[in-house]
Amino acid sequence: GAVVSQHPSWVICKSGTSVKIECRSLDFQATTMFWYRQFPKQSLMLMATSNEGSKATYEQGVEKDKFLINHASLTLSTLTVTSAHPEDSSFYICSASAGGSSPDTQYFGPGTRLTVL
Amino acid sequence: AQSVTQLGSHVSVSEGALVLLRCNYSSSVPPYLFWYVQYPNQGLQLLLKYTTGATLVKGINGFEAEFKKSETSFHLTKPSAHMSDAAEYFCAVIISSNTGKLIFGQGTTLQVKP
């Protein structure tokens, strides 16, 4: 159980285009989803937290107009990188938790490798 | 403020040897602690977690970790390393019981030599 998928697993796009990444919880309802960014040989950096049906909460320094997050249902969250540039190239990972009264475990997707040319 | 420090960005052991990956945390409230493993170009897989109760936590693939409050540590161990254990390991702490936000350590690369 507790499987999270991401699509696509990798994407290459031209500078200036927008890219959408999907994150789905396959066998549980995710009240909260998280989006991370990971540079090579580095740890994960939290970008934003999204709760179903409400606006995402962005971490300091993350441009919300550039990284659009939508959490339309309890099983789907999307991250759209708008007007992508080469510096946006990175490994994007989502995670999902079912929530509850106690801190819940985050289950991670396999990640999406974005390369902007 | 809560933080996580992993001592040693790179650990190398021989196959069959003990694996010890160190993690120390700072937290003003009781922490919830996690160890995740990441294989190349993949997401993170939960190895084990400590929330409350028994301080020695057993996880998957023969790993275990012990929560030591007096030492503010949560070191990960495995008695006998296997080649398939070679990966990146992250220690993490939840910084807010309400939001469930994780803060990660810098990661430790485990190399297993034949």
C-alpha cells in the first residue's frame, strides 16, 4: 500500500515553455501533498505544501507564480513550471500523506527529471 | 528551531560489515524521526520511523535505529551490509505536527565494497 506515482518520469522542454507534473496517490486519499526539488548530490528542498481544495503554501524564496500547484482532488496534485528556464532543470519529487491526528508518514513518488534546454 | 545533521556525507563499508549512519537532531518539542533511502534517479523509500513508544525501531531490509533522547540521536544501523544497500540515506524530522512538514538532513552516501 501507500503508493505514489508521478508523471512524467522525465521531460525535456524548450526554454519559455510550461511543463506540468502530476502526482497521484494510488491507494489512499492524500489530504496533504508536498513538492520538493532536489539538485544533484544534494538533499531535498521543500517547495510547497498543498492541501486538497485550498491554496498551496509556498516556502520562502519559492516563486508561486512560477511554480503553480493545484490539489484538485484527494488523489491528485499538479505542479506546473511556467516559462521554464535552464535554471529550473532539476529533479522534482512529490510526497503525499493521509493526514490524521498525529504526524503522518510521507510517501514519496519516484520523481520527475526536468531538463530545460 | 528544528534541524537535522547527518555526520559523514560519505560512508564506505565492506560487504558483510556493520553499517552505521549517524543522525543528530535538534528540536524544542518531542520529535518524530524518519530514515529514508534513495536509489539513483528514484524517489525516497521509507526505511523506518519513530513517533512514540519503543525507542528501538526496526525497519525494512534489516535496518534499525534507536532514538536516544539524551544524545538527541537517531542513528541507523544494519549488522551486515549487502551490495544492494548502496544508496543515499536521508534522516528527517517532522517540524510541525500540524503540517507534517519534514526537514531533511544533508544525506549520506553509503558505498558497499565487495
